[in-house]
Amino acid sequence: MDFGAVLDEWDRLQKESKRKVCGGNPVSGKKANAPEKSKTPSNYSEAGNGFAKRIDPQEAWLRRYGIVDKDKIAAEEAERDRERSQRYVKDMPIEARIDLHGLTQDEARSRLVVFVGDCAKRGLRKILIVHGKGIHTTGSESVLGEVVRKFIEQDKRCGRSGHPDRRMGGRGATWVCLKN
């Protein structure tokens, strides 16, 4: 059997299978699997009581593709960025430190002015100020800790600040990020 005979046989089998699927009417012109036309337009659906109910195209689209809450996604991403930012700032290496133990308030303030000015000129980004916990003072907070806090609030070169972990001084020290 040559290739031409095989091709003729295949064509004959295809025509017979089409006749069986179409119901034996080869002249109909209808596709075998074509859907029948409905009695109502395509954007209507049958309700249970026999009345046609109109489906809003927007509602149909939402049912098909769902709703994406972009505001929620943006808020979650902003929260992750903020956490990453806080973690990044906290994990930044300390580039300079000063110890104010045993100094008076005025001495501590003047040394802070000089120290922060020098660090800002050198372009340092994070510094550590050790002021002590104030164990030997009467009251709830250390005297030098209050001086340092007020200095950071008033000095325009100082940005974010916080207390390091225990091994770096805990509540007896304060880290400060300097603004550039």
C-alpha cells in the first residue's frame, strides 16, 4: 500500500465519522459540537421561577476573576518595609561612642555638642552615647539619661534613636542615627 492509498483511506474514515456525529446529515453545514442558540440574550440567565434575570457585566467579571484588595497588599508591603527599615537601623554598626559616666549635666551637654558635631563632620551615621542607668541617683530615671534625651530632641543633626540590647548597655546607653 503506497502513501496515496493510505491518505485516501484516512479521508474516507474521517468523512464517515463526521456523518455519524452530525446525525448523518452531511449537507446541514452545522458544526457537530456547536452550542444551540438560547432563547434569551447571552447576558441573561434563567432564574428558578422561570423569569430571565439580568446579570451585571461587572458582577460577572468579578465572579470570574475575583477581587484583589490592593490597599491591603500595599499596607502589608509598607509594614514589611517599615519592619525591615527598623531592623536595618537597629542592626547598623555603631561607628563611634562616648561615655558620659561621672560627668555633671553641664559637662555632659558640652561634650555631647562637640562629639555629635565631630561625628557629623566625619559623616558617621550611627553613634552610641553611654550615660548610665542612674542606679546611684534618687528618682526613677538617670540624670544623664534625661540630659541625653533632651539633647537628642533639640539637636537638628540627631535623627532616630533608641536603646541598644543588654550587651551594648541596654537602658544605660542610647544609639542615635545622625542626619546627613
